[in-house]
Amino acid sequence: MADKTFPMTLEGKAKLEAELEEFRTVRRPEVINRIKIARSYGDLSENSEYESAKDEQSFVEGRILQIENMLQYAEIIDNDDVASDEVTLGRTVTFKELPDEEPESYTIVGESESDPMSGKISNESPMAKSLLGHKVGEKVSVELPAGGSMDVEILDVK
């Protein structure tokens, strides 16, 4: 069985690589030091410092494994063969809800890069799934998670 691939931009891959380096060279040694200090306090059964440090160690090691997996199966987005006005991963799409809402812009990225607060939505989101493959000027119906749908018009793709 093939593992899942993680579509991402070159920028997203570089950010993950930097995060991995931070976790390996800074966070991991800090946690190991916290555990060492907490052990010196004696009885581990009632040592909240030790428990806290072990919990953080578990998080750090889990995140390292997660990032390593995403990087191992990274699929860099290449839009060279796609029309410049077509919505694809790595592109920023501007659309408006019909009939006359204000335009909104989002960059469609792989789920590993998703950050809606900074305008990056996952290709797995209902909005992105609906927009992918469509072109400037097209009207698209977006199924909403709570039920129902909304119609949008694609105004621009960059």
C-alpha cells in the first residue's frame, strides 16, 4: 500500500524543513534537559515537572515523526502545464459569493501548509475542492459542511 502524499509548495517544504531542524536541534535538547533536571528532584511519582517534561517530549517526538513523514512523501506542486487562469494547488484565487458579496482571495495549498488566518486554505476544504479545475469567469456551486450550498464566481487566478 502506497503511503499518502502531501502536496505542497517549495515554500511550504522549506518551512517544514526549518521546523524539523528547530525541533531536532533546539526543542528536543531543551526537553531532555528539563527531564534531567526534573529527575534530580527525586520521587518521580508525584513530580509534576517530570510529567510535564515527559508530555512535552512525547509531543516533540510525535511532531518530528509527523514532519519527517510529510517531507518523505512530499509532492511539490508544479503548475507549468496548467492554464494560467485555472484554479490549481499553489495558486491564489479571488472569488465573490453571488449575487453581490465582497471579493475574497485565498491561496490553495496542501493540508500540511493550510493556514486560513493567513489566507491559505487546504485543497481538502469544501471551498477548494469546489474551485479546483475551474477557470476565471466560471460560476461554481460550493457545498457547505452544514448543508446547503453557495454560488461563487471566480474573478482572478494568480
